[in-house]
Amino acid sequence: MTSLPAKYLQETVLWTQDNFHISVPDNVSFDQLLDLLAGKLETMISNDFQQFVYLLYRVDVAEKKVKQLLNEAAAMGIDPYRPIASLIVERQLQKIISRATYKQQDLPDDEERW
């Protein structure tokens, strides 16, 4: 994800701050964002698992992918937090890019928007 437009990364940063209540510095890189989110996920999974599950549902991350990551991490003896953070950020980016791609032009009135 190194070729990510800055506006998409910035929108993802704002979304992450709002939904995960973390402070993200200006000009953060994609990797730094993942690291920050991974730290928050570690805390969330340990202290408020229900909130973690709710956010996964809200972000629309596939449960199957999360379970697969958890199983792989357990088998390899590594922490699953950064891979899960990557899934969350990538899913959010997909939604942002999709909205930008399919954004309707300004139409005369609300009746014609849909």
C-alpha cells in the first residue's frame, strides 16, 4: 500500500482516530498507522473484547479472515494485532476508494440522487 494517495490515508487516519480513540501524529505513514492501531487492538482485545468484536462488525471485516489470522498467529507463536490492524485499515480504505469512485455528481434535487 505504498502507492496510496495521501487524501485516502488522511481520511483513514481521521476515521481511525474517531473510531478507536487514539492520537495519530500528522504525516503518519501507513506502517506507523498500523503500529498505532495494533497497540490499541492489543489493549482492546485484552480489556474490552466486546468492543473489539463490535468494531470488526462495524468496519465489515470478514470474520473468516480474522479467525484465519488468529489461527495462523497462534500456530506461529506471534501476535495477531498488526495483521488484524492491516485488515481493518485495508477494509476502510476499500470503502473510501469505493465512495470516491462511485460518488455521484451534484444533481438538481434529492429525488434524482438515487
